[in-house]
Amino acid sequence: MDHYATLGVPSSADAAQVRDAYKRAALRAHPDRARGDARAFLELKRAYDCLVDATARKRYDAALASRRARPLAETIDAEEMDVVCVMMGREGERGASGGVDAYARACRCGDAYEIPVAELQRLRRELHDECVLECGGCSLRISVRLKPIGADEAHASARVARA
């Protein structure tokens, strides 16, 4: 996910909008709060630090544009991905203690495209119809089609109503 999405602001947001969005989100995710999330808070902080610094934001925007310009290797349905436990260490490094369940798909380079299960579920709840994942070991990207949570139940009830 990019820094703009992390903070929930458009790429055209000015420093004041970024700061306001960070403050609101940081209050919800702060680890000292009852339902705080240390990882989410660190992601918010990382996004905020980048987007309020004009020089860092220019570099980030250029890198983001470059990443988005790369072609997609393939488009798949989320159901085609495997659920695995990805080992995460400090700052998201692999190999240390503490794992997180993630959807994964092998890349032709030998590494994998991965997204935490909770993140994919959040995207589905927010009614996103797709997300783009980058390989952890090369520059390839895939598009993952998402079915909104409850879509199966809505289709089933529509079929029953017609019958």
C-alpha cells in the first residue's frame, strides 16, 4: 500500500491535510490505546514523515510513478492465492520470530507476491475491486481481483428472491 492510501489522503493533499489525517489515524492506532496497533502506527508514522517533507515526498512520488508504470505480469482472483504464515521481524524483515497469515502467490523469480490476510479483508470490506501486489524479489507486479465481503451471500439471496 502506498503512503497516501495509508493516511487516506489523495496524492494532491497539502501538508496540512496530511498532518490532519495523520493525527486522526494515529489516535486510533496508537499502541497505548486499548485497540492500538503498533505495526499500523509505525506505518502511519513512516507515511507521515515521508509526505510532510517536501524533498522526501518528491522522491517518493517519482518512485511511485515509476512503480505504477511497470506492466502487470498477470491478473488473478484472490481465491487463486494460498494462505501462508509469513515470518516477520523488526521493520518487516523476514526470518525473525512472529508470523502473520498472508495470501501469497509464487512469482517466476522464485520469491512471492504477498499481502496480509487482514489487509486483503480490509480492502474487500471497503469494496475495492482489485489491488496490485509487487513481488518481494523482483520488479514484477500482479493485479488481484477482489470480491467484496458478503458478495456471495448477496448473490445467493438475489437468486432465492428471483425463485
